[in-house]
Amino acid sequence: MSQRIVVTGAGGMLGRVLTDQARRAGRQVLALTSSECDITDLESVRRHVVTGDVVINCAAYTQVDAAEADEDRAYEVNAVGAGNIAQVCAQTGADLVHVSTDYVFDGVFDGDRRPYEIDDDTKPINAYGRTKLAGEQAVLAAKPDAHVVRTAWVYKGGDGTDFVATMRRLAAGDKAIDVVDDQIGSPTYVDDLATALLEIADGRIGAPVLHAVNSGVASRFELAQATFAAVGADPERVRPVGSDRHPRPATRPNYTVLAQERSVAAGMTGLRDWRDALVAAISAYEGKTTAAGKGAAGQLPSTP
């Protein structure tokens, strides 16, 4: 617990929340934005990491659609940059927790669908997924005792651009919206993910690859309906459509639910159900805006 936490990518949503949580817990934190530490520059990383540090790498090129046209840049950040951090950690004796994604999987199963296990075959179907998988491989090649933590559908639900935040803003209007119902995954509240990453950083978990997501299963459509309900809007305003109605440059996998049972067995505290986490996220935002006339979060409908 005495090690300094070094957060790379501290300017992003996860990096900011992680930094705040660590500092509230009394941890010593060095928070590095991309302008302060360019992880694609090996020497830049060397300047900031020393023996005894625990680096939590939140830095990533996360623009899934843009990566299709600029895969080289995504690779520089997600693969080369991740490898640079692992190399420096290996040389200095620092520990490393590296954040990865459900998009390393293709979302296709032979037979019945089931949540992805840690050791299932990785077959990314878009540039973002390919570069993140290359990052996992670079990290474990340079530092086999690092932790690679896959997560999915991360949101905060406040004033940002994440899916829940977008749905919350749309819920404030009065129009019906179409949301895809054939993309199914593991919605994950960023505060819960940050808590898991700090637990993993404490070094009591031996497994090199972990899954950290809120439990349960949801489609984008179900998550949108749940968000509407949580803010007191009519969830029937959300209409289900297929992905073919919203074509994007990057193909999205249809099913990337992540199983976290093996991670829990390895010592990680399991993350709560996604519905409970969503209510907490909306309540946290509502609590900050009560003076502006926002109401309390509503109750979610049950979904299968």
C-alpha cells in the first residue's frame, strides 16, 4: 500500500476518476496526462517511472471509428506505448496494471453464446481491437508479471460523451430515439472500475489477465431504456433497431460479455450488478445538480 501510483492517461475519464479515488484514499499519486508523458516516447516514460512505483496505464487511443482510417496512430499508442511502459517497468522493477478492452474478441460463438473467459481465443474485428490486443501482447512479453485488465462499455454518465451521458441528455428531450439491440455487452461504471484497478494495483492478485466489469448482461437498447428510467423519463421512447440502421466505419462485435468469475477466484472483488451501478452513477450526477432542479434517480425496470 506504500507504493506511489503512477497514472498514465490521467486526462481521460478513467484516469481522472482513478486519480481522484487514489488521492481520497490517501495514496501518493503521480497523474500524467498525454502532454506530460507521451507513452509512445520511451524516454518520456523513463523520466517518470522509478523503482517501487505501480503504474496504471489508462492511456489509449479509444476513437474506435477514427482508428479504421488511422490504425498506425492507434497502434503507436495502444501497442507501442503500452510496450514502452512495460519495458520501463521491467527495467526499474515497477509494477504495472494495463487496461484493455472487450473488443479483443470477435463476438462470435459456435453454438450458444456465453460470457468470454480470460483464456478464450482473441479475434478482434476492428482496428481498435487489433491495436489493443497488440498492446496486451507487448505488455506481457516485456513484463510477464504485469496485470492486463479487460473491461467494457465504460461510462460515467455525467456531462461527458459516453453512452450513458448521451442517453441521459436525450432523455431530457421529448423525442423517441432508436438504439441498437443487437450489440450486447457488460456496461461498466467507471468508479467501480477504478476501485478494482486500485485493488489489483495492491499486488495481492496473481493472475496476469483479468476481467473487471459490472456483472450482468445488457444490450445497448436495454442500457438506454434503463438510463431513461433512472432519470424519470419514459423508457418506451427508446426503440430497438438493428446495427444495420446505424452503420459505422468500425464494425462492432455483437456479443462481448466478459466473465469475471475467474478474476474473483484469483482474488479480485467482483463488481456489482450493472443496474445497481447505473443507479449509483445517475444518483451521483443528480446529487451534483440538485440545486439546478434535477430530481432523484428513478428505479430501473428488471431486464432478463
